[in-house]
Amino acid sequence: MYWIREKGATNIKTYCMTNELSLGQWGNLINDLPKFKDYHAELFRAFRERDIEIRLLATDASPVERWNSIEWAAENMDDVTGVYGGHHYVNNYDLDDPEFYPWFFGKLKWAAGVARAKGKNFILGEFGCKQDGRTVHGIHRDTCAYWDTPREPPTTDSAF
């Protein structure tokens, strides 16, 4: 609300309450979707009381195997949800695997269909190669599995 009221931002349209259903630990709200709904409803109420027209996103689940939470949200909290979304990092396929794309397209069609049935949109918030969590020079990196390998495209940017 600070950015809207104090700074005059006009392009904030959607708010995601939790990244990947995380609260405390990664993805733990997948095990308590009613709690996610309660948090979501309170934010919705607070925004409306302040006449702030921000749509809330449900559920931002990741990976695609957790997208069933999107259907749960559509059935249980559509009245406080403005847009549906999820994201996915490719773990079981390589990005250049031709079998991946038809499979993933089917998942996207399903999720978009859930949202469309409620008259809303589906957002693919994040997408890409799996992360590998390597430690580089003693620092844990949440990097793409292709980072610093022959499969990473070369760059000419001196910042890298």
C-alpha cells in the first residue's frame, strides 16, 4: 500500500501473497490450503477497505505437481482471487527435450482452463531450468543447472 498511497504507483495490479506457497518453509502451505485461504481473504478485505484495486493471485504453486492447489483455490476461494497462477522449473526433462513441451503445454492448458472457467486469467509466473544449489567459492548459489557449464550460452558482457 505504501507504493500506491505514498509513492503514487499506478501499475501494481496483482499481488502474490506467498511465493510457491511458502510461509516459514518452502511450499509448506500446500499442506494447509485453508490457512492460505484465510491469509488471502484478510489481504483482500484490507485492500478493499482501503479502496485499493489489487488482484490477488492464487496459488503460485511450484512445481507443476502442486498445481492441484489452483483447482482447490478455484473451488474454495474464487471470490477473493483475481488471477490464478503457478510456476515451474524443469526437473524431469531437459529444456531441449522435445517430449517436455507437449507435456507442459497440456499442464498450461489445464490451468488456463481452470482459470477461464471462473472468468479469470492464468499467469505462468516463473519458468525455467531446474536449480542445482551448488556451492561456489564457499557460497551457496541457487543457480540454473546449466550455469557455468558447456550448455550455458556464452556471454560477452564483462559483468559476468
